[in-house]
Amino acid sequence: MEFVLNFSLNYIVLTAAGCVFVILLIVLLAKRKSLSKIAKHSITVLMIVLIIYFSFIIWITIAAGRNQPANPPSPLPSLSYIYGRIL
């Protein structure tokens, strides 16, 4: 599951999916009269898949965006302090 999230939340994948969505939308709107029925259905299916993908990304962002630690972060001691105590 971690691989899926890392892959789907990657900036390159998000950018590519956004570009593909915009290109498909432009093609569908500009060539709607000259495209065959199979091409229209294929583009529509790809756009639906991309809409589901973007919905998943938004859902993950909202769900994980409020994930705050129970306690505020505390600074770690420096290595010289740690090794000074041991030595």
C-alpha cells in the first residue's frame, strides 16, 4: 500500500495525469464531431479513471492533512552532548 501511495502522490505522476486529463478534454471538445464512437468512449473511460484518481488524491489529502501528533515535537540532544556523556 505504501508503494501505491508513494507512486500516486508523486509530483511527476500528478503532473502527467493532469496534462493527460487536459489533453483528453481538449481533444474530446475540439474533435467531438469527427471522432468515432469507440474513440469517444475510450477517451470518456480514461477521463473517468483520471477523475477517480484525482478524487482519491483529494480524499487522501483531506484525510491525512489533519494528522497532527499528540504532543508537540521536542528537539533531540546534540551528538556532542550524547557522546560527551558516554565518554
